[in-house]
Amino acid sequence: DTLLKALADLGDIVYFPEDDALQNIVILDSQWMIEVILRVLESPAVKNAVFTRDTMQEVWPDLDMELREYFLELMEEFDLSYRTPTERDRSIVVERLAYDAANYAEKWEERDGQSGMREISIRYDLGNTLPAGIPTWFIARQHRFTTDTHWRYGALLRDNEDEKHLALIRADSASRSVELTARGPTPHNFFALLRDGLDLTVDRFPGLKVRRTVPCPGHAGNPCEHRFNLEVLERAIERDPPRQSVECQVEFEPVPTMQLLFGVHHPASQLATQQSIDELSGRVADGFGGMNDNFALVQREFLKLYERQQRYAETHSPNVFVLLPVESSGWKRRLRGQKVALQLYCQYPGEWHPTVEGNKGYWELGDPAGSLSALAPHVSKLVGLVGFASRVAGPWLGGATHVVDEVTKHIEHMQELAGFLPELVDDGDERATLSRRGEGERHRELEGADLRGLRNILKKLDPEEDWGGLDKIVTPEGHRFWLCSYHRKEFA
């Protein structure tokens, strides 16, 4: 394995050891691999960008079935094609899509101007080139949102079968730019998810000089053609004190900075703070609606805190959990003698819930005071985010409605425990250590030491690393989640 990975890193072979569908075959001749894939990209048998198993026989007559399946998976790995969950025998080869735009306008425009509809948009100006693969790689990677309305330079996407929110991706070869827009009652979560996928696509071209802009919302009901530089807006809001407004360079009218940034600018370090959670909850209460969509956004952005630091931590482990008092209805006045348990949660954004596979994922801590001290940074950040879980119940609970009441109790215990963190007590109380460690943790980014501490505790509790039946999933947008068997199905 070490030799294979080294040769793959050097580019001498093609090998994907972490992909279940690709790990059993090693390509020794990369040029041969390219020629096999080029047959699909150039064959007249692939009509309207559709590649079926019948077409496969015509294009790859010299490959046995195992190799055909391998190359089909390989094309998906390279974002050259995709299959939808409902049509596994039919692939869309994105590089063979028609150049003329598909008929998306009627469905897209019917939402424009509807009551309660909101729109978020961002444009990427790519300098002097529009690389091959933009936006086709993005279209392939986001295939689970497809409406089957796509062409070489764009696609219409939807967040679910109800099409509550739509998104439009369009590239312009003349201006060498690509624009992403989402519409719906609360498009912030869907937009942020797609934008992560678009950023991942653009990042494949490190030499690009990318300029991101957002549209001016207009003035006194009149549209405006000006676009604001996103980097400038981010610098404005990060000043001390923040710039509350910026001037439109067309009409010379002030525009609120947060109005331009809300929905577009989601730095994890800010969204994960309690103030931002409270602010988002307030916006929901003020009429933004779609609580679950917004909660999914905050929870996903929070987990990016872990993703950034996990590059530097030795290992990766689940990081969403609750701490619970054992054999008592609540936390005791003194922690000495208090039995404490840790319960892991599935991390599917907007639908966090405790592991439900038997009693897996639940352990009593052997050193409660020491463990609480080590886990203090996680507790302070998790408390508000886990609180969103009480508003969501779904089929992953297996019809066990009592679990919803259990989650509500979990949240109460976490909120009570979080209240201990800033409490200053005498040095003889175990809470003193917890207090000193927890003070100010809520607004500090997690560090490698924090993650190693969490990992060490979990490893002692679960030496086999079963993690309560949770498996690590890397999404097409590059997010890493630990998911239960139910929520893994979306990424199968």
C-alpha cells in the first residue's frame, strides 16, 4: 500500500485507495486510460450526452464488464460524467452537453417577483480565460440536484424534489465569467452549499485570478447595474468598528454592508459564534422562515472549523456530541462524584440526532472532571448548535417519537453545563479547572490540541473506532461528515 500510494503521488500510476469502487484496480499506463476515456468524449454513439450500457458495448468492446464499470466510476471521479440515483444505467457525459442553452427560462423566471421569494447571487470573473471544466465539472459534482436541464455552459438545479429552491449556474465565454444564483423563500443554505462546490471547482485552477462580485440590490425600487467586490465588502465588515454601509459607485447611494453579505459571506469562524447563532435565529423569527434550511447552514459552517484544523491534527474523529449526567436528573452542585456520559450525534446538517443503532455511541466517562476540562471548548461551541436538533424529527429515528423528547432533555443538560463554563468558584471545586479552560472558548477557533484531546477521549471509549455506527463521508463539496446509515444513503 505504501508503494502504491507513493507511485500514485508521483503520477507514475493511477490508484484510488480510499474509493471502494476504484481501489481494486491499478492503472499502470495513464496514457492508455486517457485514450479509453477519450473514446467516450469523441464517439458519435454518445448522443445528446447520454452514455448507456448499450452504448458502452459499442464504445468499449475490448473491455470486460469489470473494467467497464471501473472506467464508468473513474469518469465520475474526474467529474466527466454522472448518474442519478434513479437512473444507474444512464450516465450524462458533461463534456458532450450541447453548447446551446437549454430551455430553463420558464421555470426560472416564474419565481422572479413572487411574494416571499429571495435571491442570492455571486459572479466569478476569471481573468483572461474560461477553463475547460468550468462549469461542467461543477455540474457533474452537483448531479444530485439536477433538474435534467443543462447545457455546456450552465444548468438549472433544485434543492429537493419539491423544488422549494432553484439555482442557476451560467458561464459566459465572452466575459470569461461564471455566475451562480439561487432563488426561493430561504435560499441561503442551498446557495452556500452550491457555492462551496463551485469554489472547489475553481480551486482546481490555482493560476486563475478570480474576482468575486455581488450585485447591488438597487435603490428606491429601481434596479442598479453596479457590482460590489466581495473582497472589499469582507474587509469593510471586518474593520474595527465595522463599516455599516458602502457606497454604490453608480448611484452614489449608501448600501448596508450586511445586506450585501448576508447569504454570500459565511466565514465559519464568525457563524460558529453564539452571537451569530442568535442573530440567525432572530432573522428566522423576523420572517426569514425555513428554520431547518438556516440551521443546516449554521451547522455545516460550524463543522468547517473542525475541517480546517483536522489537517493539522493527527487523526479524524466524530466531533458532535452531548454530555449527560448519569443517575441523576441534572448536574450536581459539585462535579466530584458526578457520573458523566458522552453521546455521539449524526452530523447531517440541519438534522443532527443521537446515534440510534442500539446503545452504540453512548459511553460513561472514566475521569469526569478531567474529561470535562478537555471537552470544554467543544461544549461551549456545540451547545447552541445542538439546540437546533430539537426542532427536527425524521425517519432516521425509526418512528421512535420518544427520541425527540430525549433530544430535548440532552439540550437542556448541555445548556446547563455550558452555564458552568464562565462561573468562577473556589479552586477546590472541579468546576474551577473547567471554568478557566472554558472562559472565552465560545469565540475561539478550535486548535489542533483541542481536536487531539477529543480524539484521545473517544479512542479510549471506543478502541475499535466503530464510532456508534457513524461513517465518515466526504461530500461532493469537500465537506466531511460523520453520518448514520440513514443519512449515508444520499452519498452512496
